[in-house]
Amino acid sequence: MPSANLDLIRAINQFNILNSIRIRGAVSRSEIADMTGQSRASVTTITAQMIDKGMIFEKNTEVTGERGRNRVLLALNPDAAFVVGVKLAASKMSCAVCDMQGETRGSIIEYEDFRHKNIDFITGYMEQIIHKTVEKAGLSMDSVSGLGIGVPGVVDSSTGTCHWSPLYDAGDFPLRDRIFEKLNIKTFIENDANTLTLAHQWFGEGKGVDNFLVITLEEGVGLGIMANGQLFRGSRGFAGEMGHVPVAPDGEECVCGKKGCLATVLGAIAIVKQAKRAAENGEWHREGNSEITFSEVIGAAKSGQKELAGILRRAGHHLGVGLSVLINIFNPQKIIISGHGVEAGDLMFNAMEEAVNRHTFSDMLSLTKIIVPEWQHTDWAKGAASLVLQELYKSPFNTIRPVI
Amino acid sequence: MPSANLDLIRAINQFNILNSIRIRGAVSRSEIADMTGQSRASVTTITAQMIDKGMIFEKNTEVTGERGRNRVLLALNPDAAFVVGVKLAASKMSCAVCDMQGETRGSIIEYEDFRHKNIDFITGYMEQIIHKTVEKAGLSMDSVSGLGIGVPGVVDSSTGTCHWSPLYDAGDFPLRDRIFEKLNIKTFIENDANTLTLAHQWFGEGKGVDNFLVITLEEGVGLGIMANGQLFRGSRGFAGEMGHVPVAPDGEECVCGKKGCLATVLGAIAIVKQAKRAAENGEWHREGNSEITFSEVIGAAKSGQKELAGILRRAGHHLGVGLSVLINIFNPQKIIISGHGVEAGDLMFNAMEEAVNRHTFSDMLSLTKIIVPEWQHTDWAKGAASLVLQELYKSPFNTIRPVI
DNA sequence: TTAGTTATTTAATCACTTTAATTATAATTA
DNA sequence: TAATTATAATTAAAGTGATTAAATAACTAA
């Protein structure tokens, strides 16, 4: 247990100031003092240090026309630090370089099958894509303050160990340290749904929201939980295994052995599987014999293929039932739905909405906003980058590399 | 936002020291320094103040036979403070006086129907029971440092307002302030399941466990959530509305309008309702015509009444399904089952266990212990008392009344 | 121009922990 | 038995970050 000493209070106050500036965009010293509860003198001292380090700068003086001296607005220097985020998925890897404000300064996505591949192949690939992305952003590796990696599966972020992942069969693997050895950059790893949840807390729909959930629709279904402003990981990082919540008691058998898990109707794998069956049964007349992709199914459904549209509606319905369970248990302010599965659009989400409305006590439902924001592939990598940004804001003076 | 200053670090360090003593029972200054990370000098200073105030005392010197000066063990003075907890239920009120170590020093339970009663009647009743219990414990009201109240329903503990309760139809009600006006004792209110969860964290099965759930089986079903060592209340205090999680899609209609909610099969109300139907159908041959009570149903079921045993087994089964959902989502270290509903015993819990085993991925299940501790009526009031003890430990010097 | 108002900075002070030195008390060793 | 070693607890001095109060800066209104 670390003791509370002067270092701690300095860290807290620095964080609060930096965060106030981030949240407000540009803000004066007096306002910071009011927001953080610190004395004006103290704000002057700390902001002076931050200006000195190049983390923030005096943007302009605000002319309000009110009496008294005008406020000098302070703003973040977006170039104060750059961080890299990498998202590892079954069939692709994406990488993004973000600045201090969470803006993407360069990104790359590459398609490759990583399932059952050698671990060295994956870490090597990662090293390459990082170099390429940093170069694309016009930066050198020296200017990178940290690296965040989002991994599907169960991850112990404190030890940097990957315990289990759908990607490979190996046991515990020290991913963080292995990457650090290669690049010599401070590295953080985390479950992918959690990185996205953090990204929303810092830069997205979760700004200023203490309790929200993030549903990720990819190959499977993921859940990120923000509780009391903190990421909730469960006792061993297993929290949020939404996929195996039973929603259809008379449904199909799941890989886990149970029947009617959410994972059997929702997520790209389940949807493609159902589409394949429809094609085999002749309910979906399909040209050619190539492997069915998720995008293809969505496209056909949107073009009016009734059977496929039904599959999406059913998926939406069950998602809605699952959400109603979550709303009852968590009473979140927001539920944010992300992942490339949102491509399914209204076909899925109308059915979802209907199911949520039907299955949730209206008093509770009225407290929860369900949001499907615009989705980009690189959001995942940006999420991984936020993992570092978070650490950076927490102890900026220790983490930020000097701007050369 | 409160700024981080010297007061904060003192509060944190005091809390950590007091808590170390509480957890270990009796512990030396050096060990405290090691546990909390503080310097020995600092521990000496702070513990001296605490001894001065009568909060802790030098219990004895530990003779280990090791080299060097013997350690002086410090222990909590249980009489340093007394707190009162009151639990309000539909048909009873219980009250307990606890000491600094959470030991019950006196308790009273009284049966009375509080449904749809005047609020003044309830607060008046509360005032009386508190006076009686304090007297029974051999104490005066002056020696009471604080009062905690556990209320079924939705409570905003920060404002002390009771927003909604199954007990009465009135709207928002400032219960905390109303009681404070009567007794002039620092008062805290909280949802009843949450008080029990706190009690477990501080003095029960949740000691040292960061992530656990408490299921309360009373008239209905309640859920208390401990996430990252913090009570999780949701965005408006509605979190943990477990009762309306759907578990039996083809089940009975619930008061909330949906079908097959957990509340339709579990909890005293639902079970008595089902028993009543069994009696009406002639499946349960019952003497007399009095109102059926929960205890009577349990008794008859345990004596071999097959239909009633079936009702309990079904309830246990659905509870098990509900728990499997919770395990998937929360991955808790423990699930603690409490409330007078545990009287149902093995009849219910065997079925529960079977359902949990069947519906939960075994890798996840192995991480969660499900516990049904011994249950006493006054545990509720003790829970409410912990609400105050928690505050007391947090800022001991401000809250503890001088011992006269 | 002057008074009033707000923003920011500076200087002095305070409160807390830490480090280093010191005292206290025990077992071990010669 | 006396010196040595080890551990516990205390004390004194030093360091540090926030706060308060006073000073300065920069503006508006009259």
C-alpha cells in the first residue's frame, strides 16, 4: 500500500488541473481554481510548471467585456505527447497514433489471419505495423510516450499477462514485457472491450459519465463496464462475459455447452453461421460459392433478403433482452454500442429497441440512454491508445517524453 | 471537487492505520508502518493522537523470543464509539447498537405493519425503538456517534432522500433530515441491500474481498454490488434491481408487466402466493383458514409437503439461473446470500447449486464462491450500523464523540 | 482620471511526512 | 558479566506542497 504523502497530493492536483483543461478545451487559471477547489496561488504554480514543460500554453486572453482583468485561457498542447494504440483481432490488426487530445494523427489497418499463429509472428507483426504507423504520422519512435495494446480475451493489465485469448491456445503469455523488449516503449495491455470503454470515458460518449456500459459487436459480443468512474474488470479480469448470458432458453447449443447463449444469435460468427444455413436451405439464393462474410450478409439483408433480415432482427431482439438485464442490474446512464457489428443498422437496432422497451420497467429505462455512435475500424486502436493517455494524464511529469 | 491538501493525506493515513488495526486485531507500530507504507515516525505520531483520544490502546507487548525490543501491540478500543443501526421493513423494524468493532451490544426487533402508514408514524416508531435499544445496551444517547438507516427501495444516500419505497406511496421524502431533527445524531440512510453489503465488506464475508455480490431474500429479491472495493449504486441508486431480470420466459406475469421476472418465483411474496394457490387447488391440505406465512410454507415443505417443496426447488432453480447471469457479467470472488429467505435451506439451495453448475462456464464458476452464512434478523440492523462505522473509520477524529 | 472589479502573482506561513539520529529493550556471544 | 547485534519506538531537523494574505496587473464604468 502506498502511503499518502506530498507526492500524492501533487499528483492529484496536477491531474485535476490537466483534466480540467482537457474537459473544457481552454480555460483560465481562476476557473481551474474554482473547478478543482485549489487555491489560485497553487494553480499558478502548477500551471507554470506545465507551461515550462510544454504540456500546456497560454492560448489567448478572453475578452468578455466584463469588469476586471481579462482571463488568460490555457489550452493543452496537443503535440506534448504522442501515444500508439494497437488492436489485435482474429483476422486483422489496426494501429493508431494519437496526440495528447486523443486525435488520431495516423492509422493503419491490415488484414491477416492471426488465429493459431505463432506468438513471435504476432509480436513481430505488431512491431512492424507500429513502425509504419508512426512513420505515416510523420513522427519518430523517440517521440512516442507509450504504447497501448487491446487484446480480445482475458488480460491481467497489472502484470501485463495475457491469460486466455480466442486467438491462440498457448497459456499465460507476458505480452507486455515481450513487446517492451522489442520497442523499449512503456507498454500497457488490456482487454479490447475495456480499452474502448476507457476511450469513451476520456474522449467519447462517456465524458463526464460515471456509470456506463459499452457493448462491442465483433466476432462475438463484448461488454465493458464503467462503474463509479472506474473500469470494472471483475476478480480475475473475466467480468463482462456477456456472450454467455442466456437469452433464448430454447435456442441453439453454444460452444460453452449451454443453450441459447447470446453468443449463439449475436456477433459476426453467429450471424454468418445462420446465414450459411439459410443459404444451404435455399432460403437465400446466393451467387458463387465463396466464403460468406459478415458484410455480405448485411448487404444482402439491407437489399431486401427477407431471411437474412430476419436473422438480424432476431439478433437485435435478443440483444435488447440482454440490455434489459443489464439495465436492471446496473442502472447505467448510458449504454454505448460499438464494433463493426453496428453496420447492421436499423434492421438490428429497431428490433433491439422494441425488445428493450418491452422488457424494461419504464421508470428505469428512462434513466438509460442507448447510443450507437458512428463507427470506424480504427476506433479500436484509438481505444488502445487511450489506455496510455489515461496513464499519461495521471502522472504527466513522469510519463511524458520531452518534446525534442 | 475537493482539492488534495494536507488534510487529505492526514485523513488517508489515519484511515489506513485505523483500518490496519481493525483488520489485524492487534498489531505493532512497525507492522503498521510496513502495511501502510508510512514511515515509522509518522505511525508513532498518528497512533499517539489516537491513543490520546481513546480510540486505540496499548494492549500488551508481544514476546516473540526474537532479538531486539519487543513489539507493543495496539488494539482498537471497542468502546471508543457506539453506533445505532435501524432496518425498516414492510412488517417489522429492527434496531441494533454496535461498538467500534461491529459487535452488537444490544438489539431489538418489533413486528408491526408499516405499509401505507403515515410517515410521521414510521419516524416516531423509529425514535422509540432507538431509545429502547440504546437503553437495553446500557448506554446513553449521548454516547451514540451516529445512526444508520436501511430502507428498502431507492435511496439517495448523498442527499438523504428516500425516492421510492415499497412501504409507502409518498414521493421524495427527506428521511435523513427528519430523523436528525428528532434525535440530533449524525444520520445516514441507504438502501437496505447496500447496508448489508457494506456490513459484509467491513465485518463479514466480504473482508478483504474487492468484488462480491450480496443477494438478499426477503419479501422480494435484492442485490448489493461491491465493485473495486466500492459500493455500486448505479446512476440514480437503482442498481441491483435483480427482481425484474427475466428468468422464466413462459412464466407468470409480474407486477412490472413483464413475464417470468425473478420476482415472480423468488422472495417471500412470490412463494407465499404460489403456496396459496396450491392450498386453493387442494394440492396442499392445510388446517384452518389463517393467512399463510412464509415460515409456515418452509415448515410444511421441510416436513415433506411435496408441492411446496417443489415451489422452493423451482425458486432455487431460477435463483441459480439468475446467479449464472451475474457470474458471467461480474466475475465476482464471492456471492453471499442473506435475508430471512435463507430459512428455506437445502430444499432451495440444492436446486440453486445445480442450476448454477449447469448454466455457468466451469472456468468462471471456479472463480466464484457462493456462500450462505448463518442468518439473524438483527443482521439487517447491524448492516445499517456499519453504514455509520464506515464513515467513522473514514474520518475518526471528526466523527467520534468524546468518551465521557 | 478614479473607483471598483476581477485575474494573477508573490511572500510568508503552516501542516504534514520523511530522513537521520537517538533511545529503549531484547537476545546472542565472548 | 559485559560487549555486540538486532529490532522497536521516538525525537529533531529538513523538505515540500498548499494556503493565506498582500501585492500587482489589467480591465470597465462613471
